Amino acid sequence: MSNDRHVPVMLQRCLDMLAPALQRPGAVVVDCTLGLGGHSEALLERFPEARLVALDRDKEALRLSGERLAPYGERATLVHAVYDELPEVLDRLGIPEVDGVLFDLGVSSMQLDEADRGFAYAQDAPLDMRMDQTTGISAAEVLNTYAPGELVRILRAYGEEKQAKRIVSAIVRERDKEPFSNSARLVELIRDALPQAAKRTGGNPAKRTFQALRIEVNRELDSVEKAIPAAVKALAVGGRVVVLSYQSLEDRIVKGVFAAGAATTAPPGLPVVPEKYQPRLKLLTRGAELPTEEEVAENRRAAPARLRGVERIRKDVR
């Protein structure tokens, strides 16, 4: 187990940003990405009057976090759900609105560290990559069954992989001989398929392909596109949403939703902007905030993190 698996990214900054919304008794905060419970534990600890609802699609993560958060008893409600199911979860629990929502969109360090889950390209493992292993198709099935054009699209869109065509033609050639089942074979194939110049930039050459497969298998961007607006909608006035993302595709979605909510929707040229056109949100960050150099030195997984936050300043006009 690597030592940094228990270090939640930008923890202090997340807590400080949520603090104004969570001081009052009975405040409800949702941790949409529970993982090993690091952020959740810190929220319960720092805001003793608050109630926590925490979601994760990974049953093993829920089990481990359940043990960690047991001392907080009734204050913590853990739910097996994907974060885009937030409206249904709140509905089931009879919670009409919430005061804070936190998303940490990185793959949980537990999943990266558990060899048999197939997320990591550094060690050989079955090509699974499902965060919820009870449902959906594995990365191996994607590799073995998707049409070549579809694989190229995924690698380009989700991995921002410039060499997608080269990699996919190698995959198709190899899968015809023998279907893919393990990560080492895929890593080797990518290494062989790439031109020398492409191998010299940006870490492990398999990184972008693995990211693309993970996003496809878990439908991550679809979930983010649904979940961020749903979280904003669930906020009480004065409530806050804070999001940590780790790749430009996710960050772009978050930025778009926040910017739209913070803009006026009035037709140009109105001398006074009526209430119904006023912004619903106030941005809490100028652009995305980045982790400090000290934090990255302590926890390498913080390096790509981008933090954005908003506060709800008005109700939606019906």
C-alpha cells in the first residue's frame, strides 16, 4: 500500500471553502465521491453540527469507509450510488435541499493501489477498470468488441491521444489473434505502436489510453455532465459546491456549468436586470485553484488537481 493513499487532496482548502455554508446546526453536506472516507471524516470532524450523506459506487470503498466513519454514528449516511444519482438519493432520504456538496473526481487511490482492479498501467492485472464491479462492461470487453472507429473516438476524446489510430490498428490486429485480458500486454503493445518522439513526452505512454478506457467503462464524463448541474440544483441559498477534477475534460464541464450559473441571462441593453435573469451562482475561485508545491511534494496524486467552487446566491425562478 502506498503511503499517500490516505492523504485527501487539497483537504484544508476544500473545508475552508465549504465552511461558511456548514456552520449552522443541521446543515447537510454531501460527499459525492466517498472513496476511503478521508474528506468525509474531515467534514464530520470540522463541522460537528453537520449531517453527512456520502455516495460511492464501489462496495469495497463503502465497507472500508463505513468502518472509518462508524464513530460518527447517525451523522453519517453512506449510500451505494453513482454521483449522478444524487437527486434520487436525496429524494429517498427526504432531504429537499443541501448546504454543501463536495466532488473529488479522481480515481480513488484504493482502486489504483489494488492490483487486481486493472486501473494501473504500472503492474500487470486483469483489464477490468469498473469502479462498481457488480455491473457494466470491463475494459477488456471494450478492447475486444468495440469497432475500430469507436475505439479511435474514445482514445481521442477521453485520452486526448494523438496516436489513437496507430494504437487502435495494433489493438485490432492483436485481438484477432487472441482477445485482451491483462494490462501488461496492452502496455507493451502501446509502447511498440508509438513512434519514438511520442514516447519521450509526458510519462508512461500507456497513460492516456488507460484514462480513456477508464472513462468509457465507468461512463465518467456522462456522470459528471449530469451530476454537477444536479448538485447545483440541490443547493439551498447560501449553499456551496466544491469540485476537485484531475483532467481537462472534467474541469471543462465543471467550469461550463459554474460559469453559466454565474452569468446573467438578460437580453442585452436592459437598463435594469429583472430578478429572473440575475445570476444564480457566485464563483468562489478565479479560474481553477491548483495545489501548492508543498502539497504536491507530499502527495504526488495532488499534482494534476484543479479546484473550483460556487455559492448559490439566488433560488431558481420557477
